[in-house]
Amino acid sequence: MALSLVPGIGQLSQLQELESFSAGKKNGFLINELKNMQELSGKICISNIHVIKNKHEAENANMILKKHLEVVVLKGRNVSKEVLEGLQPHSNLQELVIEGYGDTTLPTWMLHAHIFTKLHSLHVVNCGLLSVLPPFGKFPSLRQLTLDSLPSVKHADGTSFGFLGSLENFRVSSMTSWIDWSHAEDDHGLLLPQVTRFELHNCPSLKEVPYLPFMSSLSELDISVCGDFVKALPQYGQLLERLKKLSMSYCDHPVLLSEHQLKSLESLYLRNCGGLRLIDGLLSFPNLREVDVLGCPDILNEFLDRSSEQDDQGVPHLTSLRTDVSLLHGHCFLPSVRALRISFLVALQFTTEQEGWFEQLVSIEKLEFDFCSSLQRLPSTLSRLTSLKVLQT
């Protein structure tokens, strides 16, 4: 039984750990049960906060006095602004999650970001009416920012995404009405200088994007259904040169990228990117170690055709490959591949010659066949792969 379901739990005033509390409407389960628990530490998730009547009732929880709490999660459905105003946490807070908020602007204590000197992670999730974002750049220690399912946000500018000097991980998802991302540069033209990972998903309306070299430390980029953002990628020269991992899904805009732009790339993940073209193909990327590509037959066919021309050299740097294009035609040589995953080949069968193809996988440790519905037997030559440790179908 969850402790929050125990009536009158507020009598345990010396309680130090309470990971979850579900606010109720009856005596013994009201939010004021938390009032005297000043020793709570670690993490607490307070759910069902939409049942709290007003700011005064919310203030009875005395969240602002709980200086030992490091992580606070505030969850509900269409939570009113006055209720969230009354749940202001202590300034010692390190991580905050707001989920299910129901107003156009966040509470005023979010505008006083400078008092939260220790806050390093902030997640604003599933707030359907929220249209104005707070000045995230005023949180001095913020390292992780997640904005997810905010369908009413249309504009984000330098006020919201101003200089975020400490931010390392930035995720934006399902801001479906987001149109423009404008910015005002600081003296050095760097707004997010420490961001190493940026994710942008399901933002189909995005038309205006900033010049992204302001993410001067970016090493991982993960994008899908991102409006015109993908069209701007070729312009981001210095940013792309530092990328080590690129993930793209459902990006149909015509985009042409080259080895020169992605010279540090080590990992490539693609899903249904029909408009993407790689100048000189995958073989031209000198540091590429992992390739996971589905729904992009042109890119993979070119890769396989060119790799078969490498004779005994093959693709010496590649260690992991997933594909939905048959590898068994031609003489594709993959001597360094340690993990191979063959997916979605409905008509996959093996001739004697094709069974022999597997013998050249001299480094293979993991081999998978998934969603290959016609596969009735595995190649007999697999028994000769002495390095193989994992075989899955």
C-alpha cells in the first residue's frame, strides 16, 4: 500500500522519505497532510493536485519550507495557476517536473528563477494551454530542460531561450503549434554553448529557426517531424562538423549532407528519411562505427553497392549495422562488424551462395533477425562463426 493512502499520514511529522503522495478531497488525505513534514528529503511525487481547491489550501503543504527535498514532481489534470502558485518548492530544489498544468502562463515563482540556484533539471510536460514560456536562461545551474506536449506554444524567443550557459541536454517534443524560434545573440553569438545533446520531435509547424552554431558543443542531434528545421541543416557547418551521433526520423524534406560536414560522425540512425541524400555515400564517413537505417533504401543500396567494390578491405571501421535492405547480393564485405541486425525482410530466404556470405563475418558477436516473417531456417554456415555470442530471431 502506498503511504499516501494511509489516512492521517501527516501525523508522521518526522518522516524523512515519502516518494509519492496523491492529494485527495477527504479529511486525512488533503494536501495539508504534508504541512508538518519538514524533514522530507530526496524525491516526492505529488499527484492529483487538481483536486486542491485554491492557493490557500495548496500553501498548507508548506512546500516552500521543505529544504531537504531535491526532486519535486507536481502532477494533475488542468491544474489551476493559483494552486501551482501555492506549491512553490524550496530554493534548494535540484529537479522539478510540472505535468498537467492548465493555464497560459506558469506561476510567478517560475519567473524568479534566480532564487533556484541549485536547480539543474526542469521538465514541463503535458500542459495543453501553456502558451508563454518562462525565461529559462535565468536558472543559473540548469543542465537539463525538457518541454513535452505543449500544443499551445507558438513562439519562443530570446526571452525564453536566452543565454543558457549551463544547459547540456535540451529536449523539445510535441510543440505542434510552434512556428518560430527566434533569438538574440549575446556578445559571442553563443546562446547554448554547453549543450551536447539536442532533441526535436513532432514540431511540424516550425518555420523559423536560429543559426545553430550557437550550440557550439553539440555532439548528439536527434530530430523527427521537425518542420523546416531539417532543411536548414546544411547551413550549420561548424555544428555538424562536431556531431558524433545523428538520429533522423520522418524527415521528408530534400536534404543533401556530405562527409565534409559530418567528418566526426560515429553513429547514424535513420528512419524513413526519403529526402535525405549523402554525398559520396556512407563509405566516405571515416569515423562511422554504427549504422541503423530503416526505410531509406537509396542510402543503403548505394552503401552496399560501394562496399562490394572495396574487395577484401570492405568497410573496416564499421562495427554495428542494422538494415532492412538485403545484404546478401553482391560481395558486401563487413569484416569488422560485431553486431548485425536484419529487419523487416518479409521474403527473406537463403540460397547456398547467400549462406556462404555469412562466413565473412569474422568479428560478429551478435546476430539478429527480426520481423522477417518468411524466415524458416537459419544459414548452416552460422556454426562456423566462432566469435558469435548472441543469436536472436
